Amino acid sequence: MSHNPLLSRGQVMQRLRRIGQAVLRYGRPLRERRVQVLLAVGLVVAVALVGYAWLRKDVTIAVDSKEIKVVTFQGEVAGVLAEARVQVGTADRVVPGLQERLKKGMRIRVVRAMPVAILVDGEKLSRLTTGQTVGEVLRENGIGLGTLDMVAPAPASPVKAGATIKVTRVAVQALAKNETVQFDTLRRADDQMERGMEKIIQPGQKGLQVLTYRLRYEDGRLVRKDQIKTEVLKKPVTKVVVYGTRTVIRTLLTSRGSYRYKEFRVMEATAYDPGPKSNYPFTGITARGTKARYGVVAVDPRVIPLGSRLYIPGYGEAVAEDTGSAIKGNRIDLCFETLPEAVRFGRRPMQVYVLADE
């Protein structure tokens, strides 16, 4: 640090006295010369006093939550801080700067650097800062913010020692994706077609559409996906199926006798028994409240109404009295007396005749 080379007031007065003595000692001993010397000495003293008043500066140093009043002849900020024994760390900030010339009434502020942590771009940065707000700390460390980036605490928030500042990088982009559109199925009854028969009169075709999504990423991680646009490129074509409702009574001749039936189906058949492994928690009781037994079958009531009498080649006569969570559509579940019998039956296609009312 530089120091002002100017003399103090006492030193100036001492040197003036010496000059006056020299003048008196070596001047001509004439009375008029003595008057001139005295006038010269007075002039020099007056100039010294004016210089002293001009060089003297009253300044205030604000540091560590207090203010120090200083009277100084120093010429720069660094000099008066050294004179006042105010230590300045390498990361501290002084306003005005250390090399600024001192002025009368100047207020010097020393901002102490404090430790903070900055979480940004996958890193944790430990920094000493003199920033007073979050935004100042980020600018001081050369961390720019995008228009969508998030900062916690907010940029205008004051900063305290030991604070953690988190910067979340936010990016938004659009994504267009082709997706198929499933077709609907329309079923129409036809009283001219025999019950149990179906015919596809219009095959279904899948459609095609473009879905546009807005994707929001935070620090590279997808956090939100919003559909913002749908564009149909090809509309789906509905599948149309007609099914018969006309009852035609036919006769089936078997080794057990003849059966009159009104509907015939080939169904996927499985087997079960009245025990807990097949019926928990409704052990031994059917959906109609009857006892599960050989000759009882479980069906989908939308396909075969409960209470219907059936004849199944290889199994015999049966009654649709039960249902099952897995028995949907063209499926049937045959009840056997024991679990081993049901296991041996396994899964196989079976002919099912829905008998006519007697």
C-alpha cells in the first residue's frame, strides 16, 4: 500500500522556524531586511496552514456492521484503511476501490466475502462472494440464466453466509408421434340368420393420427408431457358384424339318445372342482346359489344365459349355473368332482349345444 509523503503539521512548523533562523543568521543586518524576513516567514506559515487544512480529510469507513470516523492525510483508499488497521481479504470488496483518491467526507464501504454453495449444471460450487442478492452472486460467478430457468431462492432474495443457491435448467421442446387409432366394432342383429351364426360385412381398418406433445425437461430430466395437438391423417373404418337371432330347432342324435337344440358353438373349455383352490372364497357354491357339482358349468351370461340346459359331447348334459372372473366371451368352465379330474382335463375346444326349451 502507498503512503502520502506530505509532512505533518509539527514537521512543517519546525522546518519554517529553521528557515527563519537561517534567514536572520545570514541576511544583512539591516532593520528593513528584518521586516522583509518577518513578512516572508509569515507568508510561508500562512501557506502551510492553508495546505494543512486542504490536505486534512475526514472520512467514514463502514465495515463489520460498524462505522469508523477517521481524520487522515492519506491520498488513497488503501492508505486510510491501512492507517485505520482495517484488514481487507482477497475476496472482500471495497467501495470505492483501493486505488481511488481520497476526498473530504468520503464514505468507504468494506463488504466482507461470505461462503455460499451453488448447485448448477450437475455440480456443487463452493464460492466466496460479496453479492448481496442471489442474482448478484450468480452474475459475480458468471452463471447466466435462460428465460425458463428456475432459481431458488429467487434472484432478488438477500444472501446470507452458508446459503445454498439452486439453479434448475429448464428446456421445452415439441415432439410429434404417429399413433394408430383402433377401430370400433358394430354388431347388428339379423332375424333371418340362424342364432349362433355371425358374418363380417365390413372389415375394420385402423386409422392413423399425429399427436404433438410439449415436453418439459428440468436439468435434463423429463418432468411433464402435455398433448397440445392432434392431427388425423386417416380415419378408422368401423368393423360391422351381423349375428343371427332366428331360432332353428334341430335334433342331435347321440349314443345317449336324441337332443333338440337351438344353438351350437365350439368353445374353449377349462375345468374346475368345488374345492377352495378353484372357488375361493365361494367354496362349493355357484353364482346362482346352487351346489357346485359335476354337470354344472360356468359361462359368460352375455353369451349363454344362466339357467340354459346344455349338451357337451365328452362331458354330457349340463346346466349353466356358474360364472368366473376369467370366463369371458366364448369360454366355458366344466365342473368335476375332484381337483385331479379337473387338472387332467386341462384346456381344450369343446362342442356345446344349447338345448331347446322342453
